[in-house]
Amino acid sequence: MKKSVLSMVFVAALAAPVAMADTIAGLYIGADLHFADAKGGFGQTGNQQNFSFEDENLSSFYIKVEHPVPLLPNIKLQRNSLSSKGNTTLDRTFEFDDQTFAVGTNVAQDLDLSNIDATFYYEILDNDLVSLDLGVTAKYIDGDISVASEGRNATQDLSAVIPMAYAYGSFGLLGTGTKLFAEINYVSYDGSALSDMQFGIAYELIDSLAVDLSLKAGVKQTKLELDDIDDIDADLTFDGAFISAELHF
């Protein structure tokens, strides 16, 4: 999987001559708050169970560096919290981490699949009206899933580096300081599919020589369909509204 990430980055670098580099170097720091409705299920391969999850307030923090060097991709590093817990009465016998939970058992489940994204991208278009960025993302998931009932606890670790395609686009409403935007990370392979998507509106609250401040709001969805990743199957969706703030130096 790590070799796949390096191959995608290399291909993107070869395609750089067709891209337009940022004319002015810039540093961006941002934070998102996602009001997520979590739903879905998980299990060890071939034994998936649906669970009842609590709604969560999930956070993301990122730093982005853009520069004027044509052949060198811009980079964005982002830390995403992705966790939820809940209580479920099992509607089938459930086996997890060599533990067996009988049908009708009330279990407490807790998952943490928080992850780090390293995105390498090029600015294809960059003007006041239309922006378009294309690149690749290496998503590093390092988490665990646990299921517990009275006197019994089972935990399964999950760790993977997953390459994803990346795209960002925006359309500015001239004279208003407002943009409509979409940002997407997506991959599908070997029966698994992962996506991070957000769509919304951004308003530039402060526009000065020293710093710019933009506020954003919209809808966001993270979806994981895992097929035998570290012996885990899962179909999990986290979706809902989000708000965000971004500083540009």
C-alpha cells in the first residue's frame, strides 16, 4: 500500500508541467468542527453486525503550504478525529477478537479510527472566480475497535496507509467575498471504498496584507467501506453539518 502511495505521488510530479503554480507563497492554518451522525456496522471478516452509535462532534486541524515552485507539489497535512461509541442489543451471535457475544446480549461498542492525511496537490486554476486543485492523499489510519459486555471485552486494532485521489474546487461570487466550494478525497479498490467529502460556502471576514480570515459552513461526509482490512469488515458513515475557520498568512 505504501508503494502505491509513492507511485501516485511520482505520477503527479511528472504531470506537473501542465499545472499552474501558486504565484505567491502562502501558509494556511484551519480547523473544522463536524456535527456528525454516525451509523453503520463492523465485524471481523464475514461476521458484520450493525450497531447503534451516538452522534459526535468531530474535529479536524490542518496546515497547508502553497509556493511558486512549478515542479514541487503544494502540501496539506490534516489530523481528523473519527470516533464514536454506543450501546447495542445484538440481533445475531457476534464474534470479535476471538470472543463470542450471544444474540440478545447488550454490548457497549467504542471505535476510534482517527487518521492523518498527507495531501500533495497542484493548482490547475487559481483566480478570483474559479479555483481547481488536483492531487493525491495518503491517509494513515491507526485506531482500534472494541466491544464489551459484562465480564467480557474484545478489541481489534486497525492500521493502514491508504492512497486516495484529491480534488478541490471553488467558485467565487465577485464583489461579495464569498465562495462556493467542494473538497473530495476518494478511493475504491479490492471491495473497499473510502471517501471524505465536504460542500459549502466560505466568506472572507478579514482581508489584509498581514492575514486573511475565512469562515466556512456546509455539509460533510466521511464514509468507510472496508473489506478485510486488518481482518476487519466495516460499513460506517459519519455525516452532518460542519463549521470551519481558516487563517491565511
